[in-house]
Amino acid sequence: MLFHQVCKLFAALTPYELYDVLRLRSEVFVVEQDCVFLDMDNKDQECYHLLLYQNNQLAACARLLAPGLYYDHMSIGRIVTSPAARGSGLGKELVAAAIAACYDLYGPGPIKIGAQLYAKAFYEKFNFVQTGEVYDEDGIDHIHMIKA
């Protein structure tokens, strides 16, 4: 699959890149999932943002959090693929690239995510395992998962 990858600290994002990220996250997390929540949680400014473009359009993105920023471990969050790119394998490319970027940025170690429960099997393909019970976050069932 052909895509262009960008990984930048928040301060290095152009206004257009930031707009694309916030638009995609809003399109999926707020509109598609019918979930009213404040996506901008004051963590973005401390994160690296991984952007995957296809045909000059943002098709997927995630944010990479250093250990201690949200969890004790490094973390990947706000993992999202555009509805137009679903089924193309880009989600797998995004998660694989995010894992590699975390190791490049923060070194070896566990990676923790807060995953939507329906995506558990998807993340298990990357050797994430569930830790703890199902919890409600903004009306959607989630689980914590760790890749050791």
C-alpha cells in the first residue's frame, strides 16, 4: 500500500496538518461514533503525531505519548482511520508504524493503549493483551491493553 508517513511533535505540525488531524478525529470519534466528548484534552501539545497520507489526503493518524504523560508506559492513542480508507489495510499499517515510532522515540519497553472493546481482536494481532476489566469511556466500552 502506498502512503506518505509524517511523524512530528505538535509544535512542528503545520496549521493544515493540525486541521486535518482534528477534522479526522472529529469525523470518526464524535460524528460517526455519536459520542459527544472533548477530544482536545491538553495532551496533544506534548505528543508526537503520526500521520499517514494517501493521495495527499490524511487517511489515518495516531498520537504517541511518552512514558509518564498518560500512563507509566509509553502509549499510542487517538488511533483513527478515515472511513474512506477502511478495509484497505491502512489501519494495520498505522498501528505497525506507531509501534515502530514509539520504539524509535522512547526506546524499548511496554506500550499501553486504551482500546475500544470492539477492536480487541485487531490489537491482539500486534501482541497487545488485555489488562483489567471493561470500563466505560464517554459511553463506549474500552479496555486497557499492553504490548510487552
